[in-house]
Amino acid sequence: MAEQLAQLVREVERLVTAPYVPSLQDLHDLVQQSKSSTIGAWALCKPCQVGLLADVLVEALSRSRVALPLITAFASASSFRDVLLERHPVILDAFLEKAVDTNGAEYLPACVTLFSSPLPVGVVPPARIAPFITKLVGMMAENPCVETVTPIHALISGLKGSPRILNDIPSEIMSNLQLEFTKTLRNLDDHMGNLLCLATFAQIATALSTTTKIQHGSDTPWLLNIKHFFGQKRGLKTLDLVVLRVILACSSSCNLAPPDAAESIRLAICIADAIEPEQKQAWMAGNTPKIAKLCEKAVGDGLYDQTQTMAILFLHTLLPAHSLPSQLRELGIKALLFKNSQEAMEKIPHQLIPRLAKSLAESGEPATRQLLAFTFGVLRGNKWSGIGEMAALHLAHLVLAGMQEVHAEIMLSSLNNSMLPLREVLGEVVEYFPRQPSESQCSGRAWCASELSTKQNGLFLSLLRLYNRASARNGSDIIMKSFMGRVEQSMPSLSCAFSTTTPKAFRGSLALHDRHDFSSTQINRNWRSGVTELFMQNAQTSHEIMMRKIEDTCFDLERRCHDVEGPLRAVEEERDLYASENEQLRRQNEELNEQLKAQNTETQTKLRNSHDSFIELNNEKTRLEQLLQTQCTYTDELTMSLESAREELQQQQRSSEKALLVEKEKARSKELEMMATLTGKDDQLEDLQEEMCSLQMKNEQARQSFDQMSSEKATLSELSSSLEQELASATEALKQTRLYADEKEDELSRLLAQEEELRKELGSVESTVAQQNLEIERLYSRLEESEEKSRSEIEKLKHDHEVEASWTTSEMAKHETENRRLQAAMQAAALDASRDAQLKDKRIHHLERKVQALRDERAAKAREFSEAQQHIGRLMGVMGFSANTPESNAPPRHQRTRSSVNATPTARVPQTISDDENGIQLEESFESMASNFNGPTPKRPRGNRKSTILPYDLNTPSAAAPKTKSPPGASGTSRSVRKPLAEADHNSPTKSQLSSASKRNQVDDAFQETQAPGNSEENRLHNLDLDMDLEFSKDFLFSSTAFTGSTDQIPPQ
């Protein structure tokens, strides 16, 4: 399809831009080989040439037999049909007039195609449509078959969009149509014919469901009979028949071709849409096996893609969205999105794409996300280009149109998870909105750039409208609607140059003379005619020799003109060089901008990293503060535990002192109580030992914690071990006290000694506790020092961060300064380039003026040469007819031939001679010839004696061309002396040369006045020697060499 579309685009563009009335046969052959979808794709990609093609085809109706078939083929595209009716509104009625006639069978397809889509709003419906329908119904009644039913179905399908036209058709015609179609349904044994009849009834019932009661009344029998097929009376049977036809189209036993099978499913969709919803629900409730069978057929393998796509579309339009199987939804999305957009547009009818998108959007949030993702990709334009992008944009418009028909609540619930991507896409595209075409004319392309930009802008506005609908809160929807309306009204109208032109703008013209004016006169068969013929042959020979000389001279003149145009070509090459340099500077500017963006991105990344480091340092500070607070709490707990141990020791000391006093007073009477007391003391000592063990464990934990922070934790562990040794010694002393108590005789002395030892031990314990307090105070001081150190480090980190931030700010300022400097340099370069371009343009204009002056001079000299040549021809004619007899004219002829032969090497000079010398020799040879012709004409002699007077003397020095190079002044002097012809003709070479020289001087003076303020470079080309002596014009090389006048005509042999 892509190759056919490219060929069709090239052929149409060739026709609409032809400089003459073109032939349509090639386009007709191409259309016959292409599909109908190709024409629709062409109208979609090149809408700017639709109107031009319509004008060309209408213009060719009176002279080409293929113009009408081409209009029929292209009218299948609704855009072409609309433009055709807009530019030529009479054509519809004219075609109907021909089609209703008995001999107008060839106009029937054209009329059906023109009515196959709804008419535009501004088109007035013609009155001949009723007899046209009558003729179509009569043809169908005579031969009921698919070929005769299809035109009526296409006609009614188009009129469905214009119910007012159907209402204007008389009831008798519609009743006849209903009757004939009912007979065909009963008698026709053809699946496609039956579906076409039912689809036609469905179109009529849908179009006239509400308006016919007003037009025809409520008891219209023909309309009631049509509605019975879709209502309570026959609705179930009709739907059952339609589903069976779809199952048959999807089965392997179907005898229809794949396009016909897909068309039958499309007709089934049209019929199912016309059935009443209650009848649909009743049928689906009682025919679950048929639905399952249809689903199985639709998702099975072995089906053609187009047939399977239409079957899936039928199920999506028949079944509710929530009851669709997941496999059907996946196949529907695959058929719509995951294929080539051109293939999807070719396989699925355009009017059914929004319905499929609506069904998929109602089926759930995943399908909605995929539809929006496809639309986002199309708007970004990353995957498609050219024709594919145009098809994808059109498909995206249809998909969005279907999604916007979904109920608001369902749509909002499905769009919740797609709002962020939608916002990102709108943010990306709004920078380029509205898009403008890169070129004003799309010649040579397969798509129109203006139409592409228009579709992109429309898709963006549709997405923005969808986003506004999804995010509307508290009356903002009304504000955005009004704003969107203003935006759409203020959008610029993007139109291609083809859309504003006509085919006649490309037409050219060429005036040709009638060839009968050049026919020769009748030959006079006498001796005068023979003499005249002989002289004409001699003149022709001389003329050919002279023309060869002129050809050589003109060749040399062309070479000289080529050399004159050399500086202009050099200036053009220099201009192209400057243009390439300008393009290179622009690219360098873009590269510098990209580098600047990269540097800005890197700087922002560094700032972001610095900020993250600062946050991490703050988190570390917070963690250290929490750890310090935990250690302080733990130290407070240790202090409280030590104070409680001290109080217990003091209590034990006081109880021991009391016990010793009691033992001293009571002695042996209290021995048992003393033992009990000692036993209690042992228990207390054991408890104290356990508490000391717990303190040891706590100290060990504290040691492990303080080992992580500083090296002072080792000292704390040593102190804890010494405290454990002292506690162990105290335990051993108590054990010794227990041994002393066992001795009954020496108990008192031992108790006293033990009391003293206990006092000493208690003193040592008190000193140990005091040392422990001092150690705790020292730990407090170390903790405070570590806290101060952490604070100082945090302050230092803050200071370093501020220094780094200030450095980064200074670097950004430097980059901005560098960017401004680069921009200033770029602007200066652009100004220099523009100034140089202006200088080059001025030089080019100066050269063009000089070249124009030289051309004027050449044209003047060419006119002089033409007049001289005509005068020479007249003189030669006079010389030829004044001879007496052939014998008397023989010597002059011989002499003239010899002079011509002698003059040939004079004109054909070698290439080593300069150009000025060649021009001077040619001029002097012409002057000598003119001076010889100015001599007296020889008289006819009396009698038969030979004339001794020659017409002109070939031996005179004036007849020979000079061999030496003479200065321009001398040649001008010789020409001024010999001017018999100059006196007879006011256009003399001297005058033309003076006038041309004065013109060149005037041009140079004007250019010097305009270029006086310029620099020295502007005057560089002023010294070019462009005032060359050009004798002939390139435009006048061979146009003035033919004989003119009645005497120049050569009679045929």
C-alpha cells in the first residue's frame, strides 16, 4: 500500500502542476490497480491537493472519457467529495439528471458514490434524488442480486447522516422500496444480499426513529414494517440470523473471500446496532452457547487478519464491556494499537474505531493506560515519520474521540494512575505549541506539512481537554472550557500553498504561427524563373558560407560571454562559501549551547551531592547526640547504683558496730544471737557480692561502649578490675571472720580484731568509692570534651559547606559570563556574516547591472547587424535581377564565388589571435562588403557583346580583410569615413557604441555613488574589465539569419 500511495501522490501532483491540460490515462490506470483505502490515505496525507484535482477532473469531463470514472473513484473519500461539491455545487444535480435519463447508465456509479457519505451542511439537496431512488429500486426489482442491492445500501448509508433528505422523499417511493426489499429477503438465497437488505432497513430505522412521526405521521405502515425486523416482533430472529452469519464468516467452511467476509461482519454490526436494547439483553441471556462459540471462533487460529479484526469488533459492539473476556480485550488492543497504523486504518472502518476505543476504555484501567500511552507516543512523534505519522495522528484522534464518549465516572477512575504521564506529556509538548510547518508548500513530499502540524495541534488540545476533564475541581472545568475555546479560536490557520491556488496558475502559453503562411508561391515556368532560381541558389550558397562564419564568430562570442560571467560565478561561489561558514557557525553555536547545558547540569549535580552530604552530616550529628544522651543516662544509672551500694555498706557498718557492742555487753549470753547476726551478715555480704557482680557486668558494658568512642574506656576497665579485686579481698576477710566466729574461746578477741580489720576494710572501700566518684566525674569531663569536639567538627563542616557553596556560585557566575561572551561573539559573527552577505549582494547587483548594460549593447549591435544583413540581401537581389543573360552574369558569379572563398579564411582565424582582433576583422570585412555594394549597379549592355564592367572589384584593397591588428581608434575612423549605409540608416554602429559606452559609464557612476561610503573591499571588483567589445547577443545567435520578404523564398524544384 505504501508504494501505491507514493505513486498516486506523485501522479496527482504531476497533474495539478502541469503547465498544460494534462492527460488522465496514467492516473486512471494507477487508480484501477490501487485499493480504495489508498485513495482515502491520499486524501488524508495531501488534503491541500484535493481541490486542485477536483478542478482538473471537472475541467476534463468534456474532453476525456476517464474523467468520470476518476471522479467516481476519488469521491469515495469524503474530503474529496465535500471539496468537489463546494467548488462545483451544480455537478451533483447535473449527474442526477444524466443518471435518471435512459442513456445515463455510466453516471449511476458516480451519483451513488457522491451520496455514499453524509452531505455537507451547506449543500442544498437536489430534487432529482427521489426519481433516482425510484430508478435504483426498479433495477433491483428486475434483477435482485448483490450488485443491484449494494448501490441502494450505499445511498441510504449516506443519507442516514442527513435525515432531512429522507424526510423529503415521498412515502410512495419509500413504501415501494420497503416492499421490494421484503420480497428480496424472502426469495433471495444469498447471504450477502440478505445482509445488505437488512442493513439498509437498519439504516432507515436508525435515521427515522424520531423524525418520521413529525413528517409522515405516527402510523406510517412502511416504517412500521421496517421496525418490526428490529423490535419485539422479529428482533430476536434478526439478531440470531446475524450472529449465525458472523460465525459462518469466521469458520473454515465459509465460501466468501476474506474482504467479502469482513464486509459481511461490518453489515452485521450495522444490523445489530439497530436492534432494540431489550431484545439484545433477552437474546444474550438465552444464547450463551452461541456467544461462546463466536468467541472461540474469533480468537482461534487460521483466520485472516481483517476477518478476525472485524469479528473482535463485532463482539466489542455486541457485548457489554465488563463481560468481555480478557483475551478479547488483548486482541482488540493488539488490532488497534500494536500493528502498523496504516494497516489498522485499512482493516477497520473509520467510523468503528471510536466505538472500539470506547469499549476498551470501559473494560478497565489497563486498557485505558495502553490507549493513552499510544496517544502519548504519537504526540511525541518518536516512532513514526511522514505517511506513518499522518496515519498515526488520525488514528489517535479517533481513539481519543472514543475515549471522550466514556461515562465521566468510569473515565475518571481509569485516569487516576495515568495523570502523571499525561501531565509530563503536556509539559513536554506545550513548549512547541502551536507547531508551525517548516515549509509553506509540500511539493515533492508524500504528505502535507501544514496538515501534519494542524493534526498535532488538534491532538494536543484534545489531550489537554481530557486532562482538564479529569482534574476539574470546584468549577475550574467551566473556566478551562472557556479558555480552551479562546485558544481554539486564536489558533492560526495553517494552509499549504496548494490549497490557495488553482490549476490555471500553473498553466503556460506558447504562440505558434500558422504553417500555411510559409507555403511557397506558384512557380513561373519561364526563363526568368530559371534565372531567378540560379541566382537564389548562388545567394543561398553565399548565405550558408556567411552563416558558417557567423556561427564561428558566435561560438567565439559565447566563449567570451562565458569569460565575462566568470566574476559573477566567482561571487556566487564566494556567497555559497559564506553561507556554509554561516551554517558552520550556527552548528558551533548549537554545540556550545549543548556544552553549556551539560556544564549547568553537572553543576546542579554537584550542588545536589553537596546538599545530600550536608543532610548526611546532620543525620550523623543527630545520631551522635542520641548516643551521647544514651551514655549520659547510663552513667546516671551507674551513679545511682553506686550510691545505693554506699548506703548499704554504711548501714551494714552501723549494724556491725551495734552487734559488737551487744556482744561486748552480753558476752556469752548473746552468742547464739551473734551467730545469727553473723549468718545475716554473710547473707548480706553475698547479696553485696551479687550486686558487685552486676556492677561489674554493667561496667563491662560501659567499657565496651566507651571503647567505641575513645581510648579512655581501657582505663575504665582497669579501674573496674581493681574494684573487683578489692571486693574479692573484702570477701576473703569476711570468710576469715566466719572462721574466727567458729572459735568459741577466742571469739571476743578475734571479733575485736576482726572489727578492727573490718573498719580498715570499710575505710578502704570508702576510699575506693571516693576514687570511683572521681573517675565518674572525670568521665563526665571527657564526655563534655568529646561533645565540644563534635560541635567544633560540625561547625567546621558547616564552614566547609559554605565555602564550597560560594565556590560553586562563583563558578556558575563564571560560566554565565562565558556564556554571555560566547553569545556576544556569536552575535558579532552573525552581524559580520550579514554585513558580508549585504556586500556580496551589492556586488552581485552591480555585476548584474553591468551584464544588463552589456546585453543592451549586444542587442543594439545585433539589430544593426540584422538591418545591414537585410540591406545586403536587398542589394544582392537587385544585383541578381539586373543581369541580361546567363552568359553575361557568369564572370561575376565566378568572381563572387572566388571572393567568398577568399573571405572564408579571413573569418576563420586561428585561436591564437585575440578576441578584439577577431571582432575588428569581422567588422572591417562587413564594411568592405558594404562599400562594394555602394558602387554603381552594372547596366545591361546593348547587343550581344560581353560586359567588361564588373559589379564589384575583388582586387581592391578595400575588399580584403586587414591582417594586422589596428587600434580601436583607427577602426572607428575607417568606419566613420565609409558610411554610405550609415547615411541611409540612422542606427549606425558608431552611435550605438557611443550610446552603449555612455550607458556603461552611467551605470558605473551610479554604482560608485551608492558605494562611496563603503570600505576598500566593496570596490575590489570595480577594476574588472567588463567593458568588452561584444558584437552579438546570445539570445540573437541564429534568430536573424533567415531570409525575409518575398524575394527570399526559394521555389521548390
